[in-house]
Amino acid sequence: MASQDWFEKDFYAILGVPQDADAATIKKTYRKVARTMHPDHNVGDPKAEERFKEVGEAYAVLSDPEKRREYDAIRAMSHGGARFTAGGAGGQGAGFEDIFSAFGGAGGPGGQRVRFDTGGAGGQPNLEDILGQMFGGGAPGAGYGGYGATAGPRPGSDVQANTRIGFRDAVEGSTVSLSSPDLGRINARIPAGVKDGQRIRLRGKGRQGDPGAPAGDLILTVGVDKHPVYGREGDNLTLDLPVTFAEAALGATVAVPTLDGGSVKVKVAPGTPSGRVLRLKGRGVKRGDHAGDLLARVQVVVPQRLTDEAREAIERMAAAENGHDPRADLFQRARA
């Protein structure tokens, strides 16, 4: 809602941008100034804290297209446009009726007049009611949807934000702490199973509304860091499982690490080739009553160094294969 502060404060000067600055310039300038003036970087400096609040207030208005439009219109009135001064005999400025004539109501005799309830000492018109009539809300009989809409307090607006969390926190769920100049510090719960780039709506964590109206929502976009071992396919976790040539050829039971820091045994069947996927049920991402699987992709490790005994054993195995060519089928299928 517009207020008397909008007449008195030059948000463009406070933020340090020209009046024709585009949204990108306003955002870039705000981030730069807010970073410099943030209380965490100016501990014990009340002037920096006050400057930080002023910059946040200026950005909240100028970054919102609707609020900026209202602000520009109000500032135009206070710098050579219509004046909120008393009319009548001896009055030098235009009266309220002159102002409203510009918005479709005639100010002279016979013209349609807009009536406002008065409030405060001396019966002065309520500024909030006047501005509400002009910009779509606040006056008696006008709700936040426009003149003639159902009366009522305006709810708070939604806020967009971004955060980044670790892979494990995304799988298991986490709580992050966010801060902004206009909202202060907010603790946000990240549900288990969130994906990289997913948007989460946190009800009631946005800007406060009018008294008696609900607050807006915080729409949080979550980025997830990569893990050095695990990958993710939907609700399944993936990893590459190294096994020796002997384990793959003869079969074995080996341990597989799990994301919670433990391990689970899995059986490698004799003759398992590299690339085969072993599925461990229920060891993936848990969301509610559903749990994905852990997919272990077998990677047969070729030894880089051989002892004399190992070399002799492999040579005997090669001789026993009697010239078997594992690529024969590959060439036959390639010619088909």
C-alpha cells in the first residue's frame, strides 16, 4: 500500500539508479549495495544497518512493477504535478477535486464527485484512502482487487528465492536458513527427495499482508550439488561397483556402500560382465511411503600390475580358451 513515505523518500537516489533504470540494472545495483551494507559485514555499525534497511525498502518498491508504477505517479504529484493542498479562497494550490478530475471525475459544478471519509485531527482526508481509490484499493467500498470489489485487507505478496544444498541433504531432507533485507531471517524446511532445480512453495513465508490478511508464500528454487559416488535417476540412486576379474568370473558376495554411511551385501553371479546392473531394493530415495532402489553398475577392474604367478595363471587361462574370439559375434552383427 502506498504511504506518506513515498512522498518523502527518493528510492531511486537511495538505491543509486536513474529513474529510467530497467529491472536488470535495479537488481544488479541492489545486490551490489546490499552485499556491501549487510550487517554481517558491518558488525556494530548502526549507520550501515540503517542504510541496509533503506536499500531493502527501495528495492522492494522499485523491483515490483505495480508498486513502481504507483510510486512514480505519486512522486510526479509531489514534483510539479497535482498537489494535495487545500483549495478555496486565497488557496494557491489545486484542491482534491482537481486531482480526481484527472482520474475521470469532474471537479466543477455538475460534475461527478468522489467522496472520502475523513479521519484524524481536523477532519483531514486519509491519505491511504485517497491513494487506494486512485491505485486500486484501500478506500471504503474498494477491495484490493479494484474499485467496487469486495472490501478486505490485502494479502502479502509471494517472494522468489534460490538456495543450494548438498546431495545427501536433498535425498534425506534438510532445513536451510535464508536471509533478505525485507523478510529478515527465515528457516525453510526442504523435504526429502527434492531434485535439482525443483521449486518449493513455502506457505506463509513471503511478505506480510495487511492486518488480518495472510502472508504471501516463499517460492524457493533448490539447486543440488553432485556427489562423488552417487548419481540419481528419478527416485533410484546409482553407483559404479568395482569388482575383480576373479569375482566377476567365479562369482562372489561383495559389500556395497549406502548413502547413510553403512553398507549392504550383494551377490555377484559367476560370469557377470562389466556394465551389468545389480538392484538393491529400497535403498534409494525415500519419499513418504515410497522408496527407490540402489542400482549398482558392475565395473570389472583390470589389474595394472601382475605378479609372475598371476601372469602365468592368466596365460594358462588364455591357452585353455583355445583361440576363442569374443568379437566374432560383433563383426557378424556389424555386417548384417
